[in-house]
Amino acid sequence: MEYKALALDLDGTTLVGDDLPEVNKIALQKAAAAGYEIIVATARWIHMAQRVADQIGTPSVAIACSGAQVHDPRVAEDIFDKRLPPDFVDELFAVCNQARCIATVTVTDRVLLKLDGEPDHSLLDDEMTWVPQLLRHDNDLPRIAAIQGTAVCQHIKEVLRPRFADRVNIYDSIGPTGKLVLTITAKDANKGLALQAACDHLDIDPAHVIAFGDAENDLAMFALAGASVAMGQAHQIVKDAADYVSARNDEGGVAQAIELILANGRLP
């Protein structure tokens, strides 16, 4: 099989915390020089995804918001854009507004941050806006919501998830700080569907893609791609779904796998 693209999750895979290790950056640049498309595929919003892609220096389409958005920076347009259903958003916002939690909600061109107490705005990214309460706007539904807080996350999983299971994805994931984050997208927004849209846009068969990841929301991407790589610290369900298990993300797992691919044209 001739592989033409690498699709890489960020948190827990390509990044260590918020940092792109030099060893991964070098390996990705070598892969790009060898002709591979480098596709970032992350639960982070598009601004953050693009900042990592810019560090790598290999601009291509980026999958953001856990598959709710696919953006091509070369033409400055979205090629895939899925939003949460309005009735679910109303209930989610009501729960978050009544409870102590940290909610990060990505809409069209902004990221709403709801937490108790106004933060130091100088510490926020330019695209972030602190709000004391979350309010829905009909013409700007969220692509993704990321929720932290034990009680509110338990309520969402026990009460909202069963009722909206046919229309909403609710995943446990690990954020940059290592804490559990509840990641929420529309049912038709996942990294598999987003990768298909990216491949269609790039005129690449998904069978020619190698996907890298560490979490449950990477499984749809693994299922579509021609081959898959799990990080050494990934949950067992992710390792079981992968074709190859590399080293941990903080031990250069991405770079290790890429070096094998470049040397052999395939994974072991």
C-alpha cells in the first residue's frame, strides 16, 4: 500500500501538553518533504489547530472541533461544518449555567469560555471570549462543547446522553492538562466523517492515510484510514483498534512511527 497522508490527533498524540516536541516537528517536516500531506485532526478549535500546523510549517486542511469542522487555510474556507442541535444546546447551556464548571464552546469565529469568576483576559487567546452565562444564538450554533466539572459531566452523561444519543456524540477525552474533559459534537460530526471530507477535498483515497491517535474520538478516524497508530499511553480500546502501538506521546511516539514509515513505506 502506498501511503500519501498522515492524519494526526494533537492532545495526547502529537503534543505534550501544549507543546510540539522538536522530535515530532522534525519527523513531520521530513514526512512532508517526502510527499505526505500532513492533516491535523483535533478536538481543539480551528485557531489552535492552525497554530500547530503553522509550527510544523506544512499547511494543509485541518480537522478541528473533534471532526465538526474541516478547514482549508489555503483557500480560507470550510469544507465541512456540523453544528449541535438547538434543543440540545438549550438544555446543555441551562445545565452549565446552573452548575460550577468550565465550559469551552466553539461557535463560528469565537470560543466562548464560561467559568466562575472573570479570568485575566491577557491570558486568553485572541479568539476567546469570557461569558458569565452561555446564551444560544440561532444563527451561530456551537460546533463543539468541552465541559469540565465532576457533577455537571455526570449529569450530562446520565441525563442528556441517553435522550440525545441519536443526535449527539458525548465522549470522554483528556485535555492538555491531563484532566478529563467531556467532548460534545453533533452525531454527524466525528473524525472519520471529517477525514473522508478532507480526503475528498485533497483527492486522496482514505486507504492511503495513516491515522495517529490516543483517545475514543480517534476510533472513527482509525476505522476509515488505511492504517492507524496508537500512542503507548492510550486506552486499551484504542490500542486494540490500531495497527501499530508506538511509544508514549511524551516519549516521541509520533516521531518513532513516522521514522518507521519513512524507512519502510509502511508500519511493522
